[in-house]
Amino acid sequence: MVPHILSFARYLLCEVNVSDMNDLFLLNDQAVAAAVKAAVARIHGDYGAALCSIRFQVKYLNAHTGIVFLRFPKSCYKLLWSALPFITHINSRGQKIPCFLNCLHVGGTIRTCQKFLIRYNTQQLHRMLPKCKNEGEKQQIRQAILGCFIPGGNKEACEDDIECEEDEGE
């Protein structure tokens, strides 16, 4: 039996921690990807940068919760993970946003990371709602957290612990 090429990917869930929560709204996928790639290159040199740039992708970013979902080859898992603590800021939309990335979960499939994200978001919802100033903020937080999903993902297609069809085209 030939192993499926996509089974050699890893998925990393991180939380972007900033001092001003409004800074999260300035972030985008490209800025986070650039910061991660720069940290890997700075810490592990050209070899690490080349290894991690193959099939590396920011799959999901939630500006309300600061959750970032990274996809990368299994072969560079330790290089990427070890470089994350060295990210001290992200340049986005012409601004330097001071932050750090906290690794929450590493998974071998999208489905396992989605399950963890659902549990984590439920905990975050209970933590964030009491801090809201009005009902509009509460509703916005509920929508952001409860509506979390991986774009292009198909929950029904992920019945067992294999890669979702969204990755088969890559």
C-alpha cells in the first residue's frame, strides 16, 4: 500500500497574543506567513527556510480570537515549532504589531485540529463574554467563535481521521 502524500503534513494551532486586542484586526494571512517564514530563516538559516517554505500555508486566521491555523510538511515540524518563540512582532498593513505566538495544538489531520479548536473556542467564549461592554460586542464575539471553521473545509467529509478533500487538489 502506497501512503497518501498528504498524510505527511502537520497542522499547528497557535494563538497570537497582543497587548491591544484591536491590533488583531490588522493581521492577515500573508503577514502571519511572512513572520513565521522570517523567524524560521533567522533561526535555522537557508536550509530551514527552504524546507519550511514548501507547502507551508496559513489555513485560518480569526481576528477576534487570535487563532492561527498553520499547515506545513511533517519534515519541518520541529524547525517551525522551535522558531515560533522568536516571533516578537508581525508587520501588517504598514504597522509593526508587537506580539508572540503561543502553540496550542499540533495535529496530523485537519479534523483533529478542528475538534481541538471547537473545544478551545468554547472555553474562550466563556472567558470573553463577561468582558464585553454591550450586547453588540457579545453577539460579535459569539458569531466569531461559534462560526469558526476552516475555509473550504467540509465537516461531513471528515468522518474519519484522514485528510479532508480540500487538500487533495494541492
